[in-house]
Amino acid sequence: MVPTVLTARLNLRWAAPAEFSQIPPKSAQTDAANILFVDVRNQERFESGHAPGALAIRPETYETMQDSIRALWRGQRIVIYGEGTGSDRALQVARKLRKDLDAPRILLLEGGWAAWPKN
């Protein structure tokens, strides 16, 4: 797989695995009040900007965050994103959440954080 940051910079098209749908960033931003965002980027990047109310969860911290996730999830859609398109971390966390929460509405943010509309 082409590294995530490289695909974002080159604006390459990446198709999400069939197991997860993608949501366009503008749609996610518009409906942010009804979405639980999960940011899988490193802490420094998370602190430099993230989606409203996003949880910072990486595959290596997932186990320690399970109680927080369960407390915040109210059945709404979960949108997971990494730095750019094709984030392996986002896929790992998406698969874990689907299994552990039995959450039917897990989506990947199309283009990742690099595509998020900046105001």
C-alpha cells in the first residue's frame, strides 16, 4: 500500500475496502453533531486540529480506551480517520470497533484529515 501521507499529497484515488463505506468530509462536517469521530493520528497531529469532539485512539491505545468509547457511543455513526487516504490505522481501529461494539454504522472519512474542510 502506498503510504498515507504520500497518497494525500499526490491526491491519489484509494478505494476503501468493501467492508466499510466512506463519507465525504463536507457531509461529515455538516452532520458532526450526530457523529462520533475517531482520530487515529499521533497525539501531536491530533492536538494541532481534529474533528469536533473526536476521540484520539490509535491501535496501540485501543484497549485502554474501550470504556471511554462505550460511554460516549450512543448508537450514532462512527467516522474514523487518519492523516490521509488509505490509513491502515483507521482500518485496524474500524475493525476493532465493529467487533467490540457491534456497531453497524462505521465509516471511513474520505481522504482522511487532509481532506477535512478548513474554515
